[in-house]
Amino acid sequence: MERIPELKPADLLLVGGDWWVSNLIKYFTRYRGEAPTKVHHVAGMISDSTVEEALLTVKKSSFSQWDSKHNYYQIWRNTYLTEEQRNSISKQVRLYTNNFYGSWKLLLHMFDGILGKIFGKDITFFRTFLFINSYPICSWLWAYAYYDVARYKFDYPPYIVSPDDMHDHVKKSEQWELVYEKWS
């Protein structure tokens, strides 16, 4: 097994899988004509050994515990961030620990996905109504922290971005490097 390199705060964990919910999310975040997406969830490092993610609530776990539950993920690092920015992004994410997940927001992502399939391009009409920040979803949690601290956007405002959008962005940006991939 390949050794996982040293992890840093604000590293992003972009997760794939074949669970029925995963497939549903991947289906609706892919518009007609776009290549299939592998990613349906975003988590991230809040320290060198602790992951934070939005599930039913925003929760943290040790990386080793998290890793044992995931067979498909990539770790991406923004190489342009300072250590201070990394720590500030992690601090921002930790403010949401124990907040409830905004599951109703997935419906608005789904409605935009349906429009995207009809019109053959990414549509963000319904997602523009995702302004209630106290109920985060996985992509919002990390996109918002990056925006709030470093004014960094993943091609869209943080309340609109999906896991697929974030994955598309990091793959093409010179600011990001793939640190590790587990796709077994």
C-alpha cells in the first residue's frame, strides 16, 4: 500500500463511491455532455490528523478512522496558501462543528441538475437561493471557509458550488496539487 504523505490543514478530501446516494448526487451534478464525475462528497483536514465533514451534522474524526471507511478519494492541496491561511480556514470550518446538515439544499442542487441535463450546461438558478449558512452541506462548508479566509472561489460563489465543481476546479488549477489518491 502506498504511504499517505504528510497532511496539512485545509487539504481537501474529494470522495467518490458507488453507494446509491453517491450515484444519485453524481447523476444530478453532471449536466448533459459533461464527462462523468467521480466525486460526490467533500471533506477536509482541520489539522494534520483530523478530518471535518458535513454529514447528518458537521463532525470531525481522526484521519485513520475516516480513511478506513472510504475506498475512493483524492487529497488535494492548494500550494499557494500560507500556513496562517491554512489554519484560519480550518478554524472557520470548526465553527460549524455539530451544526445540522442542510439536506434540503440538495433538492436545489438536484433541480439545477435537471435544468443542466435539459439545456446541456451547468445551471445555477435554484442554487442562488442557498443563502442560509447555519445548515451547511459538504461542498459549502469547505468552499465558504476558503472564500471567507482567502477570498478563493472554486469557479462559483461558495453557496452554489458542488463537489463535482470543486473537483473540476482543482484538476485544472495550477494552484492545486494532487497529494494522494486512493481509488481501490
